[in-house]
Amino acid sequence: MSMLFTGGTVVTMDPARGDLPRGDVLISGTEIIAVGPDLRAHPAARDATVIDTTGRIVAPGFVDTHRHAWQAQMRRTVPDVGDLGEYLSTTLAGVAPLYTPDDMYVGTRLAALTALDAGITTMLDFSHNSRSAAHSDAALRGLASTGLRGVHASMGPHFGSWDRQWPADLARLRATLPGDGLITLQLAALATDIVGPDLVYGPSLAAVARDLDLAVSIDAVFGRPSSDAILAWEKQGLLGPGLMLIHATGLTPDAWRAISGTGTTISLAPGSDTQIGLETAIPAIDEALAVGVRPGLSIDVEVALASDMFTQMRVLLAIQRMRNVTRPSARITTRDVLGFATVDGAHAIGLGAVTGALTPGRQADLIVVDAEAINTMPLNDPIGTLVLGADPRNITTVLVAGRTLKSDGHLLDVDLGLLRRDVTASRDTIRAALPTP
């Protein structure tokens, strides 16, 4: 099946193609096959379904490089969380041990559908509540059920009893991935010994990832302890492509030197770093750019934070500009932050050749944004509109691998009433099991 998106403003995020004030995007099957000012004469366009995008912006789907999706039915349960310790005690020690596999499915599915509704076509699910093989299987089903392009990054839980099947279970999980390639697998770990050594990245877990040919995502990369860990990984030869460090807040200059030039990628979480107050509470954008790393962006924890990428872009832009007043550095631009949310994010999680830009040969993961709505009209600057003006209500269409998952502003094939009942029932059961304060 072919589709021709025609007449809209096309933001490709491909520097070789640039933006088109009025252009077309041609899709065949799962792939983008052409981008140009007028593709109506293209041979593949003859039998294509034509979608008129006049007055709209066609852009790559956003890429969320780190979200704990299983927590979604507990959204905003700790909106005023004081610090990392309070999050650990309320959510990871208090709530997480109560989750059944069904709860994992419901939370992960809700997070993935919310991502799609907000124009996030790719999400790395840092699934650190893998209490059993059944919990992991349920999280994978939750991702796959939505049509999202997902990365299941599997890690054992911080607290409570569990089957101790991880990381050995990763080989089985890899063998059970859906055959359409939309869901991939990573090993997830922590940077330092926060709750015990078994979850900490080092030679042992690196060997597991290497034997299974898995990329690795490392969470809780904060301050001096994580800086020391990075220097140890440098000596052990464990830095490099296929390794993503999440947060990277408050790292020492020597740690950034070690990261530089290795191909190690970074995921920044502007909302959680600042709102929860992680380490310095300042997203490490200047530090990353100074060593040549263009980071991806992360939603992180919906128990206390916003669920959309627009928020992350605006928070990061404002903070970097604010720092620039007293700590001179090159100002980032709206195009920079849109890149972090799309093409750079795809690179950070190892999918840079697959998604993140409207480039022929890449997967047809795109969004269409209404540029004539009350909050977006008139369209003067498409990048500025996407970063500073638009929000999830303006996303009319979402495609992943050429499949339309949102159309006319509504998710397709989603029974919101049934979803609401499942989410509420899961939330209520978990709450009922919590000890009385």
C-alpha cells in the first residue's frame, strides 16, 4: 500500500534535504520512498492513497529514549515528590512489589498509547520491574499491542521478592520478540550500587549483552559515584556504541572526557532532573555537546512528571538559555531540541538507521500536526511551531512503519472505555494492597 502526503510543510530533520515549505512525502509499505516538492508524477504515487496536508506540518515522530512505562496507571501519585529517595521509597519499594503481570501489561500499554497520542512513535521502555518471566512477557505484550516502535530494556527490580530470572531470561525474551521488527530488546542496568550489586553495569553484565548482541541502557547516572564508574568502564573497555547513559547529571569533567569520542550515547531527562532534583538538577546539555554528543530526550517517570515530548523540549530549551546568561556557552536552538527529540534520540537508542528523520529508506514513522489550530496559527516558522506552539491535541495523524495509528485526532482501534476500566481497576487493586499510612 502506498500513501502520498501532499501539500504540507515538511520538516525532514535530514540535513541533506532540509525543510520544504510545501512538499510531499511518499510511503510504500513500511518505508519512506521519496520526499520532495511535488511527487504526484512519481511512479509509486499512481495508486497511492492521497492525504492532503495543506495547512499542516509533516515531521518525524518523536523518540522517547527512556520511560518506565509499567508505572503509567500510577500517574501523578507523587506529583510533589521531594527527591530521588522519596521516589524510590514510594514507587519502587512501595508500589512495584505489588504489581502482577496483568498490571505490567496495563501500565505499559497505557504508556505506549499515550506516547502515540502525543506523537511519540518510538519509546524505550526501561522495564525495571521484571519480577518474573511472566512480568516481562506482559510488558512486551503491552508494547506490541499498540503498534508503537518499542525497545524493551529489561532489568530486575530494585526492591522486594522476585524470581532472579534476570539476566538469564534475556535469551528467552530475545527469541520471543514479534517477527515484524517493531519491538527490540536491550539490557538495562544501573550505574552504581544503589540497591545491590546484581543490577550494576560492569564486566559481567557487559558480557551478557555482548553474548546476546544487545545494546545496554544504564539508568541513574549521577554525580561522583557514576563518574568513577565511567572511568572504570573506560579502563575495562566497556564504553562505546551500543551503550546509553541516562541522566548523566553532575558528572565530572574527567568522566565527560572518557565518554568523548567513544560512541557512547546520552539520554537527558529535563523534567525529572529539574523537578525531582537529581544531583545538580541541571540537565547536562552543555556538557554533552561540549564532547560532541547530541543527546536524546526522556519522559522518565509519569508518577511525578508530564507524559509528552513537547514539555521536555521546552524545559531543556529554557534551562539551557537560562544557564547561558551566567555561564556563557553556545545557545541551543529550537531546531537543536527538535533534533534531540527525533533524529538524535533515534541514534541514542541504536535506531538511527531506522527512524528519526523523513529520509527515503527509513521506516515511515511520522506525524502530521495541525498548523491552523487556535494555538498554532498562523504558520510562520515550522520548527518554532513544533517546539514552542504545538501540543498533543494538534497531532492529527501518527504513522509507525507505514501503519496509521492515529487519524483525525483520534487513536484508531482503541476502546477508551475498556482501557479506562482496565487502568482504573489495576490502580485500585494496587492502592488497596498498600499498607495504611
